[in-house]
Amino acid sequence: MTGTRETIEVTAGDVAAELKRRGIGSDEKVTLTIEAEQEIFPGRRASRARVVAEGLTDDDIDRLIKRAQQEVEPLLHFRAGVRRF
């Protein structure tokens, strides 16, 4: 493989648009180096990858998180001395 080597910095969501803008076809090979910024919650990316590997979508993950929040919220209010009726 011969060609010019160039480093650019774009968000993950903009990769396809950037390649298209440069005239690189979807059948052409490129090398992508991923240098993700420091994660706020270490392990989140690896955990999400495992969940997706099990066949869940982002919507499924969001729904599970929302359900867990709804289950925990009343307990937090009760412990704080706040009771809702």
C-alpha cells in the first residue's frame, strides 16, 4: 500500500463524513487510530461493548438504565426523609 500518511482529528460521529469529503470511497482501505479521551467513568466503554455483544441496542440500554433509576429513586427519597404520596 503506497500513499500519503496524514493525521487528522475528528469526532467518531464525523469520520464517515470526513472520508467522503476527502473523496475516499467506501471500498478503499484506511487505517484508523483511536485515541479516546480519558473516560469519566472508567470501564464504561468495556461494559457497554459487552452489553452490545449480547445483542442489546442503545435503546435497550437506555431503557434498562431508566428502569433502574425508577426502582432506586423511591429508596433514596425515603432514606433522605422525603416521603412522596
